[in-house]
Amino acid sequence: MKRRTLMKLSAALAVTPLGAGTPTKAVGAAGSMVQSSGDLLERDFQEPPNSAKPRAWWFWGNGNVTQEGIKKDLEWMKRVGFGGFMRADFAMRTPQIVEPVGVMSPRWMDDINYTTELADQLGLQMGTSATPGWSASGGPWVPPSQGMKKFVWTQTRVEGGKPFSGKLAHPPTEIGPFQNLDIRDIPGGAELKLPDPWYADAAVVAYRLPDNDESMAELQPKVTSSGGNFDLAKLTDGDYTNGTLLPPAPVGEKSWIQFEFQKPVTVRGLSIYLGDLDREMMTMPGQSSGQTLDVSDDGKQFRTIAEIPGLRLPSFVLEHSVGARTISFAPVTAKFFRVAILAEQTGPSAPQATNISELVLRTSGWVNRLEEKTATFSTPPGIYEMTTPAVAGDAVVHREDVIDLTSTMEPDGTLNWTPPAGKWAVLRLGYSLVGTMNRGTTSEATGLEADKLSKSAMKAYYDYYLGKFEQATSGLMGGRGLNYLHNDNWERGQANWTDEMIPEFTRRRGYDMKPWLPVLIGHVVGSAEASDRFLWDFRKTIAEMTAEYTYDQLSDILSQRGMGRYSQGHEFYRQYIADGMDVKRSAAVPMGVAWASSPEEGTLHNEDLREAASVAHIYGQNLTVAETFPADSGGEGGSEESNAFAFSPEMLKPAADAAFADGVNRIDYEGSTHQPVDDKVPGLAQVYGQWFTRHETWAEYAKPWITYLARSSHMLQQGRAVADVLYYYGEDSNITALFGDQGPDVPDGYALDYASSDVVLNRIGVTNGRITAGSGMSYRILVLDDNAVHMPLNVLKKIRHLVNAGAIVVGPKPTDSPSNSDNQAKFKAIADQLWGPGEGTRKVGKGQVFAGQTAADALQALEVSPDFEHTKPQSDTAVAYVHRKISDGDIYFVHNRKNRAENVEVTFRVAGNAPELWDAVTGEIKPAAYSAANGRTTVPLNLDPNESVFVVFRKPGSARGRRLPRVTETPVGTIDGSWTVAFQPNRGAPASITLDKLSAWNEHSDPGVKYFSGTATYTKTIQAPAGWFATGTKMMLDLGDVKNIAEVTVNGTSAGVLWVPPFQADVTGALKPGPNTLEIKVTNLWPNRLIGDLQPNATKKYTWTSLNVLRADSPLLPSGLLGPVRVLRTSSN
């Protein structure tokens, strides 16, 4: 599909009416079908409203702020078509270039006031980050008592039948992620000091130990190893900071550490701590660690009984793992137990020594994968596969043998108590600071992250933070001025305790957690199943408190101020213990992230975006925003592979289109660093994001690109999304963890929305046999994922209600509730009622259950045809779509996911209306050829590489379809010969040169041309023979290849800005027979000039940036007008 970019640049500053930036309602009520047809839809497509325009992420870097720069930045945003901005205080590799403005200082308050008033005058919607820096809610005003916390403990063994009088060992008070580990991830380094340690006791419980529970100190095994000098007392003293190095074996061989017992011992589990391992030593989910537990009866022949799982980062931003792992297994009796570590070559450096600080074998029942289950760090996919093996009754702690001694212990830890007969242990459970802080900002704005599990701590944080902005904006917040607060992706690791944990647990789960507290440190209480279920209840409580107190509460606080919340979540995998849909449900603007890369081969969807879109569809916001185009600049000091400053609109468009195809309908453009001065270009920059500021080479040519994003967003905001499948993914994982590598098993051509338990319980019902939401969404089937076979009883009851009311449910038979709160017998009875033996199609009430079947099975049986189908000229042809239903028609967004032309026939589940093709690049609307049959419409589409188009059905059509004249494109002339090229001044190039033929600047012999970055003007006079022209035809100027943006002028008449292939301008009327003057302004990107300034012989530097990631030998980018330049004549036959 040939497109012509005709858009003209405009410098006009149109001011939107006051109040235009009023936030979207947080949780929408029933949705309405938007009237989107006719002149209004066309008008807004040509000139998109503010609601559709992108927002810029605008970073104030390290206090480098001037009001002159603020004015220029915001006026430029308005000029090129942004609808607003999200402001944040950042500091990442940002040197000081002006007098610094400290966050929340009087000058900062004045600058915020100036920004707010100017944004209001310009009609730019204003938001700000929910914390200085990013992720998530922290600052120096957070006292230690309100910081993120983890539980810590000591266990004291006591002999039954004898009085015990003494002080219980004090649990660790160190600030860090686990027990006595110190925090390693301190933003700001040496200049930033941690607070003094903070600690509080939570509970004291005593419990009778199983007779077979023997400590390593009692068993006294001999410790040997392949290297190093290990001591049993040191390996079992609970000190995670004092390790011993086990030297690595040669690559392909194993190093080992061994316990040799005096006689065979029965072991059921192992706990190991391998020290804080750095990012490059982590394993991904499912990846082998190369570490095993081997046993032997004679110390010579060993057999492997378990693989020790690999370590994972608690967050992909935190650079280290907490290092602790626990496994349990069926009882094994042996004399020799050996941990073996395979030496693997994982990088250029040799395998490293292993720092082992704790290694304990467990002789009684022990919880499998304890650290994951206790939320020491976020749980990986497959948590239900980490079940604790069944444990005999004589190897467990019995719940009736757990005694609450909390009120008995004195404040100083003294306990006077006489235990009954037997072996006993006393657990002193407390909690201390995790120590995580907000990242990426200045030291005076950095402090503890507030306690995400505490309602009062989070309210105190938000009240203080918003109060500062209310003071700074002079109250210009809400409908005007500052409208939004933004919750970034969670990048703060995990917390697992808070002041009110015990009463919160009791209130939410319906039983007292104190008898189960020994499970938190690994003991099996009652049974393996019951202990695992308690830990599920523990994680569920954390998830609920996080969603309610950190996210929902903020929505309520903001609503009282007339403001709204932008909210992101996990981004990828599972970053914390909370459901991604739950944390976005009350946001005015649910969000995901779309990185600046083309869609990966074989990956059709971004599940983070589909999660956000599902929230918007079901909860009624109708707005899904993507943090779009973040990219990694590369390492400090230079990288040949750095992408810094190297993105043009042409390169970014596929990422935007892929996001649109996943349900996004507005773009947040990351990022645009504030430029306080004009004599340093490209200027200040951030490590991540785009580097799109008013100092970008193509800054003043950006409007066509920004308008494309706005047009596409506007069309995708119309009406309501269409989806056939509602997909329930279950509990205790996250969409981005379950489906990050491969999406759900739903056939192509059927859109889906995800459903959390909250959606199933509180947001859906049944209307006329369809599953419906209060927002107006409607689905044909409810599909259960394999992860959902473990579901709470209340969810299963709701599914029964839906089926009885007429819903169609598809998927595997639920097996059990993962909660101790639920009655398993009742669960089984309902599952049997609905699923029977677990196979076949069952009629239940007014509905049906497709037991053990797939979505494809059910849709075929129900004769539901695909909403979207396309032919596949090649085996890997990939075309994505989004369908929006409007009051009198349908809008489809169709996206070619391949960087090659595709000629496809696309069939839509639409009948009665004729299709039109709406091109968001040009604004052109034209009829499409089509055929109609069997209630479906087929349209032939000739798609350029990565092209997208809207197919709109809004006008009555013919049952016979429509044929259109064939458009013929005839080359009538090639513009050869020399060109005069004049270069933008002060960029190192000569004023002008003459090129005998078109060639790339970066290949020119003159260093000033070779390293030029900016805009150069090509001029040439051509003779246009009369034979080129014919009545009723169009004349097109085809520039061939352009790096990267061109503006075409013919005889003084602008033919528009070209930013995406094909680089063709409509010059009909401007080009005339005889002499014609061509002027083509071409703009390339910054890297060439930055690289030129790094050359050893460079005597003058023309650029300055805070982001020093390029090198003198970094590759230059192709630049300039590359051609061939041709004149084309198009006619319709």
C-alpha cells in the first residue's frame, strides 16, 4: 500500500480550553458505545484531539533546571503535537551544568509553580512521578518505622520438662533483604547513609519438635571438600555474611562439599546459602543450576537425589540475589551427603569460586522452596509445582503443640517458661528493614521506600508528597494544572512483613496464623499440604495488602483531589507478590511497557500490554497507555553497540504499531530530558529511554510522526474493544510470568482479555448466554488456564453461578483450593458437578462446560468464526489486528509484523458495511475493494514493510462487494547528476559542497561531511519534459532511500515531510513542464557528530552530552539522501 506523506509542519501554538486535561475516572461504571461515525470521526482523524496525543516523559536531571529551559521545552512539546507530559526528578550519570535546584527546595517549588501555570496556559496535561526518581514510593521523609520490612527470626532449642529462664537470642537487625544480610543496593553510594537499624518483635511461639529432628550440632558430621577449609559450626551458625570459598573445578567438572556421618542418617531437606551472587551468575526460570545433592553409602559411588534450583534476582533492577535456597525431598538414608557444583563456562572469564556461608541438612519435615514461598523474593512461574513432598506424621510439628508465648516474653527478650516433656524450640519472630530506597534521583531526594503493606505508612507517604505539590502549584491540581501521579514498574524487590501482618492475616483468611508461624522458617506443621496452603494464604495476604494499600488507596487519595493515577506493574516475569491486574484496576490509566525494538520473531504479543488493555476493557477506563520506546544506551565509557541517539521515527514505528496491536491506545513517549541551556547539544540525557528533546536533530520535523501516533491512538479509543475469549489465569503468579515466552492457547483470529480472580468474582455476569462486564465488554467463552486448576473456593462457586446462568466455560478440571481457609470437600463436590470426570462437553444449568478441552475446541463446536483471518503468502507471514466496535460500524487496526511487503487477503467478521482504508501516516481515507460472503468481508491489502492501516466499516455496502480501478505507477524520469548540498552551520561541515552523484555523508572524504549530524539542504534545477505529464494523473517524487527524514519543496511549494518508507511526495501541481527547482532538506541522527568529536585529531568539539556511551571507533550511521530520486506518474485504470 503506497502512502504519501503530505503533512505540513506547523509552528502554531493552539491552547486547549481550560479543564481539557480532566483525568479519566478511576474505575469506570458501565461503558457506553461511543458515537464515532461521520464528519466528527474524520475531522478528529485529521486533527486528533488532545486526549489522543502522546505524552512526553520529561526528566529533570540532577537539579539542572532553568525556567528559560522549561519554557522552551514545553513550547516545543506543544509545537510538535504532544498533549502533555509526565515530569520526574532524575539523576543518572547527570553532571551539573547549571546551579542545582534541590528537590523540594524553595527554588524547586518555584519551578514547579512556573511549570504548572505554563502547562495550563499551553493546554498541556501535566503529571508527575509518584516518587523522586522511579519506583516506587520513597523519600527522605519516610521514617524507619514506615519503611519496607522483612521478617527475621531466631530459634532456640530447649529441653522439655525443665524450666527455661534466659534471654532468647535477638533476631537480626541488619538492614537488608534476608536475615543478617546487609543491603548492597544503595542508590547514591558513599554520600548516602542508611538509617540506624530498626527492629520490632512480632510474636514468640514454642513448639514440640519431632523426635527425628536432629540438629547438625547434634549429629556432628565430618566436613570435607574439594578445596577450601570449611567448619561445621560456621556452616550452621545462621550467619549469612561469613562464608568460605569453595574453589571452582576445571570447566566441565564438579567441586564439592561433603558431610560424612558416623552412621547412616535420614535426611528430608537441605538449606544452602551461596552468598550474594551478581547478575551474570543468575539463572532464568527453568534453567539448570548445575548444582546437585548427591549421596553415597561408601563415599565412593554417589547418586544424585535432587537438583538445587538456580538463584534468581529479587528484582531485575537489583544487581544481586539474596542467595538462599531450600529444597525438600522424599526421605533419603545415607552416610555421605555431598553438594556438587558443576563448573561451567558462561562468559569470557573463568568460573568463579562459590562463597558458601550456610549449609544445613534437615532431618524432619521441611518446606520445599521455602524462600520463594515466604516471599523472600518474588515467586517464579511454577509455584504449584514446588509442592512439599508428603511428610509422615512423626516428622512434623503438630499444630496443637504450638504454644503462643508472645505475652510471656519480657521486652528485653527474657523468657521464663517450663515446657512440657519432649524436644522443644522457641521461635522469636520479629521484623526489620529491607532497606530499599527510591532510585535514580538526587541524594537529598533519596530515602527509604515506604511500607507497601501498611495502609497508614502509605497514606502518610502520599499525603506528604502530594502536600508538597499542592504547596508548589498553589493548589492548581485536579481539573487544571497537575492532573496525575504515576506509579512506575515495581523495581524494589520484595517485602514480607508489616506491623499489622498478624491481625490482617486473621481478618482476611479467617484463621489465626500464630500456630503456623514455624512454617515461615521451614518447619512442616500438620502436613506438607497444610503448610504449603498456609504459605499460599500468607502470599495472598501480601498480594491483597499491596494492591489495596499501595495502589487502590492512592486512587482514592487522588480522587479526593480531582486527580488520577497512571499505573504500571510487573513489566516482565513476576517482580513482586501482587497480581498485575489488581494493581492497575483502580488506575485512571492502566499502563504497560513497549521497548524500542521491532517485534521479536515468533512473538506476536506483549503480555504486559495485553494485561493493561484487559484492565481498561473490563474495569471501564477505555484507555491503555504504553511507556513507549525505552532503550538501553549501553555502558558508561563507550560501547560499539550503543543505540543512544540512534532512533528515527522510521525505526520506532514498528514498536508503536506492535503496541497498538496489543490494545494500547495512547503513547507515553520515554523520554525527553529537560534541557536547561542551549549551548550544549544534544545535551543532558538519561541512561534509559529515548533521547527525544528539543535538541534532537529532527526535533522540529517531529510533528508528522507525533501526529501519526495521535491519529492511531484516537481511532483505537473509539467505541469498545471486541474479544471472544475471557481468559482466567488463576492465582499466585502473573500474566507476564505465565505467558512472557508464549501466550495462551487461544487460536489466531480470536482476541482475548485476561481475567484475574477479582474480575471473575466482582466484574462479570451473564447476559443472553454471553459473559458480560459492567464496562460493556462481552465474551463468548471463559477459558481456564492450567495454572487455574488451583483456585480459591469462592472463585469456583462464582464459576458455578456463571455456568448455571448460561456461561460457557472451557478448560481443565479444577483440582483443589490452595488455601487453608477453604473446605476441600466442598471444592471437590462443585468441581465434580461442573466437570464430571474431567473430559467431554457437559450441559450444566443454562450453560456448558467443555471439560479438558481447548479454546479452539469450544469455538469450533459453537461455530464461532474467527473475527480476523489472513492469507499467508509465506509460511511466517504475521499480521496482527485490533477490533473496535463503534455505534454504527467497526474499526480494525491491521499491522504487518514483518519488515517486508506482504500482499494478503484479510477476512473480517463483518457484513453489510463497505470497508475504507484510513492511513494514519498521511491522513488519507479511501474506499477499499472487497468481496462479501457468509456474513464476512474479505479485503485485499498490499502492505508495505511494517505498515499498518485502519480498515473502517461505517457505510452501507453491497452484497456483491466492490472492485476498484487498478492504480498504475509509471517511472517517467530519474534525476541524476550533481546536487548542491548546504549544511546546517556550527556542526563541523563546510557551508556547502557539490555532489556529482548522491552518496552517503558518512562515506565522504571530508571529515566535516563524514561526521555531520543535522539538516542539510539539497538543491537542484531539473527540466521536466511535457511527456511526463498527462491529464487525470498524479505526479510523485520518489526519493528512494533517505537517512533519516526529508522535507520536499518544489518551486517554493512544500510537498511535506517524509519520515517513513516509501519516501514519496505528491508534487502534482507543484511540478510543471520546463525548469523546476527542487529543494530537499534531509536530517540525520546525532551519533555521527558525536563520534566525530571523539576522534583523536578532533581540534574542536561541536557536541556535548552527559551520556558518554559512544567511542571513536563506533560505527557511523548511513546518512543523507541516498536515492535514487525518480519522478513517477500514477493513474487509475
